Amino acid sequence: MTVPPPLEDWPARWRALIRDVPDFPEAGILFRDITPLLWDPRALRAANDALAEAARAVDATVVAGIEARGFLFGVPVAERLGVPFVPLRKAGKLPGGRASVSYALEYGTAQLEVHRDPAIAGQRVLIVDDVLATGGTAEASVRLLRQLDAEAAGCAFLIELIDLGGRGRLDVPVASLVTY
């Protein structure tokens, strides 16, 4: 019988809760499924607390979450800090005035958008998402914030896939709770 790590060893606990799904969404890909972690209220609370500490470390005045799983973590982090939350959305999801940035994917291009109002100019924004892989989406998020004269104070992720080199594409502080 395997004894689980003590709950105080959160990185090991989070890692134990993240399920490996081979060959998803296509053959050769190892998907890291966070659903079991979301099912564990204590682990989820501890992860959000740790991400909030990353935001405090960079004096964030706003938290931005990347659609869609970045919303799961970004909103609770913003709430813990008592600061606004800004959703960074996929193209075509926001009404009204918005700014956008295009970025390359392995199989094409994508766009991120953010509302122009309320204005985030001059704010120190922490970008939150579930996974840092190749870094393309996070890098685009930094560019989008800078386009609106906000300061990208840093990025915080639940998971970082180190072998994919995403951190190297970012010129801001990066915090990751679990690395593979």
C-alpha cells in the first residue's frame, strides 16, 4: 500500500492529483489532467493560495486569467488579493471595445482579446493559467497587456512542462507550482 504524502507537502500532493492521460488529444501527447485536483477542495484551496503568493511577490494590482482554465485559478487569486480580475479571451467572445493580439500555434494561429474598458493602463498585472507549455499563449498575453500600457508583472501557473521551454519565451518573472 502506498502512503500518500503529508498534506503539508503540497507540490507532491498536487502532482499526485494531476492525472496523466496518454495519447490525448492525439497520439504521442501526454495530457496532464487537473480535474482530480479540482475535485479536492483542500488541494485546490492550497493551489490558489500559492498562486496568490506569487501575485503578492510581484505586487500585482490586477490578475488576468487566460481562457479558459486560467479563469479557474485567476478569479480566486484576484479575490484573495482584493484586486480586479481581467479575462483574456479567445477571439470573438467579447462585446464592445477590445484589443487583440495574434500568435502562432503549432498548427496555425490564434488570437487573444481583452476589453479596453475598464482601462488597465499603468496596472501591474499577473497572468494566471493552468499550464505553461511552449509559452506561446503566455507570451501573447504579455504582449496584449503591454499593448494597453499595462505592466506584465509576471506569470503564475499550476503546471510547467519544462522540456517545452515556455519559460524561455517570457521576459517576466514566472512561478510554477508543479513541474514536469
